[in-house]
Amino acid sequence: MKLNYKRTILIGFAFMAILAFWQFYDQVIPYVLEEKFKLDTPVANAFMAADNVLAVFMLPLFGKLSDKTHTKLGKRTPYILYGTIGSVILLCVLAYFESKVDFWGFIITLMALLVVMATYRSPAVAYMPDVTEKPLRSKGNAIINLVGYVGGIFATILMMFMLKSETVIVNGEEKKIYASNQSFTPVFLIIAGFMLVSVLIMVLTVKENKVLAETNIKDEEEETSGKGAKLSKPVVVSLVLILLSVFLWYTAYNGVTTTFSRYCIKIWNIDLGASSMFLTVATVAAIAAFVPLGFLSSKIGRKKAVLFGIVLMTICYTVAIFVDAKTATQNPWIMYVMFGIIGIGWASINVNSFPMVVEMCTGSDVGKYTGYYYTFSMAAQIVTPLLSGMLIKWWGYEVLFPYAVIFSVASFVTMCFVRHGDSRPDSKKAIAEQFAADN
């Protein structure tokens, strides 16, 4: 049993397109809402969370629908292909309304775009487990995330070089913000083009029905477990606990990422270019760590690898509390180290947590359980922008990293009680699988 690296990489191109969009979305859209449309931070955060409200219902729905879909393109591919085409068209329309500073046109198009994005996220993520044996899914998820983060780093570098800043005086201090007269249209269009090309590469190189017939994983799992078999009570408890853990660590992490560009400007006196560089370091560290972390989970188990990631991120959130503007600007190496460790921690969590969830289901339910996973992550992204936004309004931006520490520690506690979903292959076999080349 060995992982088909080439096929897994190509399937990951769909995830690459998705992450490129979300990296762009998290950094640019909050600024546009606050600076171009003059919304308060809590109101802007509410709009940032609105898509997640729809996603809570749509992700499990479309995950389950794709489980039951049968077309000439396959069961996941139609959602990925047509969803991407719809998203690209709406992203171009969004760029038009942003350039015209048309608030309602922008908001309506943004909501439509986010709804379309939600239709194919679960099918895109469920594709890999469909064609990968259970013991290899941490490695497969590592490859998928590695390819996906290439999209994230592409978007980050694009914004770092294309979005300009200007210096303004606020309360007698110099602050760097986006240049008020710049056009965001080129960034919108490049992200749209990147998404379309990435997905077309996947669709043209991987024929889903052919791969499903070759692997036959669904039929093998159903013969063992029984189609639609119910989970035992201990497994249900573990499933609930790991989904709660997902909610908690996303509450911590997304609370930081949603507000990060504004935190850098207001607390660290750092412009978007520098803050994008910190995020780039985190992304590069994650990319470098994905495959080694997939190997690590084969030796120590998925649960321990997830706990390891939570500890790393909690330490970094704690350190960030004590970083001031002088340290951030005069000792950037501290920031690079800190964000590099954050990237490694987040990679360790993501490589292993999703396979733990789908480990508990049969092949016929992969899309549904993928939807459960993203329902809880999206629910966190509904709560955390609103909650963190209100706390920031009351106590200032200094509350951001203590907030992250509290929820990160809580996720560690709930994760400690998870008893199912782990997978620890024989270490010698795991080493052979890690370095085997699949012809």
C-alpha cells in the first residue's frame, strides 16, 4: 500500500485555487469594507462572517449531495469545475463594483460569490479520501495542503508586490496604510485567472470516474463496515470532541487572521507589505513542514501530532502578546521565527485533524463527514470575527492575542479526550511508503 503522489498533487490543484482565494479575501476585503466603504470594525467583521453562516448549512449539504452524484465527470469534479467558473465570473464583477465604490453592488456580489464558493469546498476536500486508503490519508492530506498553500503563498506574494502603501500622520505618529487612490482590480483579476487555470489543470489531468474504478476504496470499506453503518457511542463522543476542538482552534486562529492586517497597522506600526511578509513566512514554513509532519504522524499518531501543533501555536500567541511596535520594526527576525513556528503548528493540526474525522466513516459518507468538519470550522469563523470585533471595540486591539491563547488552550483540553480516528501504521512500512515513488 503506497500513496500515489502524482495523482494526489493534481487533485490538490482544486485546493490550491480555494486557498489562493481565501488568502486574498482575508487580507483585502476587510480593508475595502473599512477604508473604501467606511464601515466600523464590528460591522466589517459581521460582513466577513456572513458567508460562514450560509456555509454552515451549505457545506454538509453539498458534501452529502456530491456523495450521491454520478456524472460523466465524476461525483466531485462537476461541483469543483462549475463552482470555480461561477466564482471567477463573480470575482470579476466584484472588482468592477469595488472600482466604482458601489457599496450595494459590492455587497450583493460578494455574498453571491461566497455562496458559490461554499458549493464546492466540501467536494474538493472529499476528493482525496475518495481515492486514498485510510492509513495513508494523513500523508495524502499533507500533500493536498502543501499544494493548497502554494496558492496561498501566490496570493500573499501577489499582494505584497502589487498593493502599495502610503504614510499618514495619526495622533502625531506616522502610520502606513493602503494607498487610498490605488486600484485593486488587477489583483482581483489575477486571482480569478489563477483559480481557473488551477482547476482546469486538475480536471484535464485526473479523470475521476477512472480513478474511482481503479481504487475501489468505497466498495472495500462498505464490505468491511456495512453501507451506512451507525457509529458506536464511544466513536460518536470522539467525533463530537474533535469537531468541538476544530471549532476552538479555528476560533483562535481565524480571530487573529481576520484582524491581523489592521493589528499590524494600529499596534505594530507595520504596513501591509511587511505584514504580508510575516504571513508568507508562516505559509512557507507550513509548506516545508507538511510532508515531514505527515511522516511524523505515522510514527507518533495523528492525535499527538495535533496536540503538538496546538502547543506550538499557543506558545506563539503568548509571545505575540508581549511584542510591541519597537520590537516588531527593529527586530523583525523575532517575528519571522514566531510566524514560522505558527505555520508549522497550523500545518501539524491540519494534516491530521481532517483524516481523523473521515477515519470514522465509510467511503459512501466521506462528503458528509467532510461537511461536518467544515461546518464546525465555519461556525468558528462566524463567531470569532463578531466576538473578537466587539472585544477589540471595548478594550482595543491589545486583546487579540490573549483571546487567541484562551481558545487555543481550550482546544488542547478537548482534544486530549478524543479516543478514535487515530492511525499508526507500522513504522517500517510508513518509512517505505513515505519515500516510495509511485510510477
